[in-house]
Amino acid sequence: MTEVKHISAKAAYEMIQKKPQSVFIDVRSSMEFLFVGHAKGSISIPWIDEPDWKIDPHFATHIRQLMLGGAHCSDEDGCVPIILICRSGKRSAEAGQHLVEEGFENVYNIETGFEGDLNEDHQRSTLGGWRFEGLPWEQC
């Protein structure tokens, strides 16, 4: 069985540059995506979202719809990379595992997420993550 591959934010960015057909999904809530900021080029498909804060039972279906119904795979190139990001890498790892269980291949989790873990002062974006690495991001 396929497993989720855990990669750094920089490695994910490099993969997206080399394979622009990569599917780059931000699984955080829509409020986080809009107001905290998000990686440029990422698409918001929340794993857990307001108002009920429950896992979206149609998450895999949304990914399939985004990919036009399939996980574009060929014998030559393999499957299109699906790269997932959340705040710290925990929700995206969980969402990635769900995708693997649903038959998706080539699933990647950005292990430090967008903001990274908390430091000793309970602040994010100081120990790691997409923003900490200085990778392109935007905010509403």
C-alpha cells in the first residue's frame, strides 16, 4: 500500500516548480486560508471547517473533482503529485492518510505546514513552515 510522503516546505516548493501539474491543497479552514495567509498557488479544500468543525466526508471527492475525476497516472510519469499543507503538518498528514486509503497515490505532506510548531513563547512561524522559509505566500 502507498504511504504519505513527508517533505519539507522547500522540497514541496521545488517539486511544484519542477512539476507545475502538481495539485497543491491547503486543508486548513477557509478562515485560516483567507486571514492567516496561504502559500501562493495553493487551493483551499478544508479537511475540517466551520461551522461544525467535523471532517468533511466528501474530502476525497473534492480532490477527485479538482483532478477532473481521476488521479492522472501514466506508466511513464506515474501519478500527479498531491501536496497537502495545513498549519503545522498534523491535519494535512491525517488528510493525506485518508487520501491514500481512498486509493490516491503520490501524496505528500508538508511536515512543518504553513506556520510550523509553537516556540516556547507559543508563537508560530519562528521554528519552521512555509512562511518561515520565506516561500511565496499571500493574505486577504
